[in-house]
Amino acid sequence: MPELPEVENTVRDLKPLLVGRRVLDVRILWPRLVHGKSPEAFAVELTGRQIVNTDRRGKYLLFPLDNGCTWVVHLRMTGQLHVVPAQAEVERYVHAVLDLDNGQQLRYRDARKFGRFYLVDEPESVIGKLGPEPLSESFTPLELFNRLQGRRTAIKTLLLDQRVVAGLGNIYADEALFRAGIDPRRPAGTLTQADCNRLHTAIRQTLATAIREGGSSLGGSALTNYRRPTGVQGSFQRRHQVYHLAGHPCPVCGAPIERIKLGQRSTHFCPRCQLYEPLGAESS
Ligand SMILES: [Zn+2]
């Protein structure tokens, strides 16, 4: 699933291709893509508008328009946005086509069809409940610590909760916890400030490196979860240390990486480097 680094790369790639462009026509080929209004109303309201910026919040893409409204996109599992010449052959799984005023088309492709479009007056109506941006200055180790206080939920599960911190998904939660040496099953409220300092650093470093590497692309060609608008794939998957590497030796200690289910999500970790032994006081 595209997470913060993949969405960030998509936003950056789309900026020079979309900012200043006017939308001449909109065709929604999968009606359930549009949320909050009918696909017909969505198409009518977006037609004729100029895209004034491309932005991101958590895993959401934001396209502010010249009339003050915002087109919001969530790629979910396999959504991709590509800009191609209008005459280019239409690929499988294209569910929305926007004609732009320069002979190009913005096409939305989504093999699994879980993606979502919104067209709203106020983006807060969609993204208002999101937690802090993990790469922003307002996200501090103390902020992370405070958000975990009193929580018995496994730390991995809480990291996936977009209200705690925005933008992490299964890949980067597993990778960050490995880099911080924290057991994904550990009750979040048992993390000390020192643990949170390490986790905060690990989250930031993992995300920043993944952004630089163009994100992670996983899966076969047609069903690749993520491909940049320029058509190229990310390369951070080559730097994964635990994600989808069950049975492989841990890059630090050599123990086999384990895969378990946690909150119904597959979770990958090193049982030795991420060992958690509760203190006597906590287990009594
Ligand atoms: Zn290890």
C-alpha cells in the first residue's frame, strides 16, 4: 500500500505536470471511487477548474483548485496517478480520466479499486482527524511519548492508527520498529521516553530515506502497488530489513526474521534484536 514516502513522491512528481493546468473534462469509469457526492456531480464540479498546487497530508493527496475547493485522493492499496499524452493507449484498471488543457491526461489506475476521491470545500472535512506529520517540527519525541501514555494496544498497531501519527503503514511501521529495536507486540504505554526517542529517530530516518529512494514498489508488474507518475518504480524495497523477509537472517544478529499477525496485519520483526522483557514491577 502506498504510504507517506510513496505519496510524497507522487505529489512531487505531479507538481510540475499539474500545477497551472486546467481540467477540460472528467470521466469517472468506476462510480464507487467518488465519496461524498455522486460521480456526476464530482465530474461537473471539477470540469473547468485550474489545479493551483499539489500537496500531501498523511497518505492523502491534496489538489487545491482555483475556486477554493480541494480535490482529495487516497490511493489505498494499489491506486496510482499517471500523466500521459491523451492518445496513449489506455491501460487496464484505469478508473478515472481527466483531460488537461495541454493535450495530456491525468489517469487514475487501481487494480484493487479501494482508492477514494473527494471534492470538498474544506479539506479538514476529510483529513481533520489525522495525527501529526512525522517529519514536521511539531512531531517531537515527547509528543510521541505523550500520545502513547496509558495505551495497552501493541505499539505496532498504534503506529498504524493515523490519529496517533499520520502516514505510516505496514512497511514503515515494521521497518521503524526494527531500527529502534522495539518489539512490535509491546503495549504502547510501556515505552519509556528513551524508547520513544529511538523510535522517533527511526521513524524519521526510515521515512526520509524511503522518500529519497522513491518509495517502495512491491508485487508483480500489473499489480505493482506503487509506480511513480513518471512510470518508474521506487527502490527502497531493496533496503527493507524485515518487511516481507520472514525466514531471512536478521541483518544485525543473523536470527531468522519472524512473521506474525498483529491487529490482523502481518508483522515482521527480529525476535532477538526486538526482544522485550517486562520489568518485574510491570509483570507483578
Ligand atoms: Zn536481529
